[in-house]
Amino acid sequence: MGWSLTTKNLLHAYGFCGHGFQLSPGVGYTLAEMIDEGKPRIPIDAFSIGRFAGEVQPDRERLTGEFDASLASAAMSPSATQTAQR
């Protein structure tokens, strides 16, 4: 949500899931403020497309576990696949 980084005078508001109907009145109000006043009254930096710019850093907490190849192999075996399909 916010001003486009590539196109002048374009606002973006997308990426809603099932809760979009609940959020759309507040998002619409905030976008109207941005159009009318040039900026919103509440901070919306957390929703900016610019948060995806730059190098992606891995989440170290999720990378600390050990990989068990035997469990992965068992899950991918034909017998496990056939059992899951039944």
C-alpha cells in the first residue's frame, strides 16, 4: 500500500486475502488522505512495496535446524505417495 515507485501519481493497495472486505474501508480512507493531504495520518511504511527492495536476508531462526535426509527420502518414496493418494 502506498505510492508507486515507478509511476508518478499512482497509489497501490493490493495483496489482500479473505480479510480484504474488513480492511478495505480503512485502506480506502488512508488512500484518500494520501491523495487529499499528500500523506497519511498513520504510519504505513510497513506496507510499502519498497520493503521488498534490496537483498533478501535469510531468517536465521529457521535455518538452524538439521535436515534429516532419511525422513525426506521416506516421504518421497513411491509407497508413501501411494498411501497418501488413497
